[in-house]
Amino acid sequence: MKKSEYELRKIHGGVFDKSTLLSLERLVRKGYIDELESIISTGKEANVYHGCMREKEIAVKIYAIDASSFKNMERYILGDKRFRRWRNRRQLIYNWAQKEYKNLARVHGFIDCPRPHQAYRNILVMDFIGRDNIPAPRLKDSPPKNPKEYFNKIVCCIKGMHERGLVHADLSEYNILNRGENPVIIDLSTGVLLDHPLAGRFLERDVYNICRYFRSRGVDCDEREVLAEVKNG
């Protein structure tokens, strides 16, 4: 990565601990990261950085061990049979990173979403959605030119995830990138399998959020019809 620990801490805004830096070094040695170049976004749970891997643009998502919203994570991961019970906050965050990796791997190729490359401890390496260090804008910042057509594309994404046994559980205009008038679904760490005890409620909320947004754009859409379409394939 050719950056000192001091330089890395400057990039990370002083947020991440020595364990995270060591994890980054491991990913560098394994060939998953060549360099971190700039920050894409910051949040309560994670920061996302632009980097490169063998001349390919990548996004590196680093989950904060001391995330203030970690208690809210429990409702999305409790009941998920893929993960064992954790003993502390650090183990929960490690599970959270693995959860997003597994969810992306599950639906990539069936919907448009970042392809995951590796997850190690609290770090997720995946495809960068954008070009030349410029990320694709979120839907909230880049409304579609043809809202009805775009709405139908998102419904297809919800159906695609459902057919793969997954509910996003936090879908809205904040978690969709608009790449050339095509939606790219991101932030799948909240995603739950269909056998999760809250999967039905989360699906209803996803559909409500999408219908709410597109009704504000003049699209005539009915949540019950969308739910029926998703569940019936």
C-alpha cells in the first residue's frame, strides 16, 4: 500500500484502530488491495474508500468497531442461522462484514450490485461503482429521467433478491446508486434470509419506501400489488 501508519490514519480520519490497520496490511499481502486513494463516504457504521487492485477500481468498506448503532444491528442478524452468537462488539462487527459479503455474493449476477471480493474482520472489498475515482450518485441525489421505467427496474431487483431468498431490509433512495439510468443496489449488510422472523415486515417496509419515493415522482404504484408481484415471482 506504500503508506505509513500515520498516512493511513490520516486517510481514515483517526477513526480506526491498530487492529484495522493490521487487517488492511493482511489484505494488501493477499493481493486484494494495492492502494487506498480517497474516501467515498462516511457513516455511523462504516466508511467507504476508493482504492485499486491490480489496476481495477475497488471500494473498501471499513466498519467501525465502536459503531454507535451496533445495537440496532442485532435485529437484522439475530435469527440468521448463518452466524453464531457473538460475545462482544468486535465479533458482532466481524459478523456484520461477513453478512454483507455473503448477501452480495448471493445476489450478484441476479441483480445489479457490487461484486464482493473478500471480507476479513471488519473490512469488505468489493467492486467500485463509478468511474475514474468518481462514484455513481445515489438515487436521492440523481432522480431518474423516466421514473416509471426506473421504478419497474427496482421492482425487478426486489424480485431478484427475493428469488435468491433475500430481503434487503433497508431499501430506499439512499441505498440505490443511479448508474446511467440503471439502479445498483448497495448496503446489503442489513439483508435477511426469507426464514428470518422479521423478513416479511422488512419486505413490506422496502416496498413502502420505494413506492413512497416514486409516488413523489409522479408514478402511480400500489404497495399491495408490488408485494404480490414480488412474492409470486
